[in-house]
Amino acid sequence: MPIRIGIIGKTNTGKTTFFNAATMLSGRIDKFPFTTKTPQRGIGYAKTLCVCRELGVKDNPKNSICINGWRFIPIEIVDLPGLVKDAWKGKGLGNEFLSVAAQTDALIHMVDASGSVDADGNIAEPGTGDPIQDFYDIEKELVMWIAKIIASKRKYIEKTLETRRDTLKGALASVLTGLKVKEEHVAQALELSDTKSKAFHDWTEDDLLKFSEALRKISKPSVVVANKMDI
């Protein structure tokens, strides 16, 4: 099963163009918001030196391919529909986006560095948009999405802890398993957010958001791609 990477960002930031280049596919590209209405999937390849030359052996890889001493490792890439503000509440294609993003191992966050996309995802004059705010808006959607799931299961988690059926990290991991969250992710997030020593029933909204932000970074590591810098 290859690693799965999701391409996220606002609409019209160049996600599908990047996807097409990485997978050699031909997803539809247009200037209108939400051109990508359903997730598109393809395979790209990470290139690294193969150890066959170093060890002087002839290899027979099962999960990749070796060409002239270079190993090509398959990576599943998912082009996700563009996000808008309040997607975590179901606005735009938020539910579609978030349900698929949950199944990724890492994220590529595509940002329009030229500032030529307005707050609603429409093409605008370069420099009139705010790429930094766009970045934070998308990050907030991911954090709020995780926090919403935990809040909806709060009574279940509290009951689980009261009856000592599980630990806090185990209870949280169980309600977030659909997001590919593991107990070790939860343990690290509790440490990073300073919520490890606080009783769950005493968590404030701020505690929940701090934990959710830490968990997002740990369970869905991401890299920012500053696109359209030449415009």
C-alpha cells in the first residue's frame, strides 16, 4: 500500500496543475472556483539512489522499480476539491474534502503566492489577494474539523475514562481512527499541547483547539508549496 499524499488549498491555487504534472494525468483545469468537484487520484514517484550498486547486487524490488541504479517509489497522490472558509461546517465542498483528506498520510498545501485569488476563490488581480491569510484559513479548517469530531464524541470519551475502559490517548485515538490517527500521534499531541496532565472533563475550548492543532501537525505532516511566484 503506497503512501498517500493529499493536495490541499483554496480553489484556483494550482492544485490540479501540480497533480497533472506529478502523475502525468489530465485532470480538468479552469479559472472558475470548484473546477475539481470530486477527488482525483493518481500515482507519482519519489526518486532515490538504489542500494544495488553500493552492494553490487541485482535487485528484484516488490513495491517499486529500479532503473539504472535509481529506485522509483510509488506515491499515491490525491487532488482534493478546493476549500473555502467554514468548510468544516459543511460550506462549499467541505464535507467531500475533509472526508478524503482524512485518509491521507501527509499533505501538500498549495498556496497562490502571487495573491491573484480573492477570499472566495475567484481569479483576481495579482497582489490583491492575501496568500498568508489563505494559508491560515486552510489550517484553521483542518484544526476545527478535528476539534468538531472530538467535541461530538466528548460524552463517549468521558464515559470511557470514568469506567476506566481505556486511557485518554486510547479513547481519543478510537474516535479519530477514521482520520488514520494512531495512539502515538495522540500521545505526542497531548505532550505538545500541554494537555497531558489535565483531566479531559476539565478541558476548555482553548485546550481542545491546542490539542487539535498539535494533532494535525503530527498526524498529517505538511509542506507548503508557494505557487505562481512568477506572476
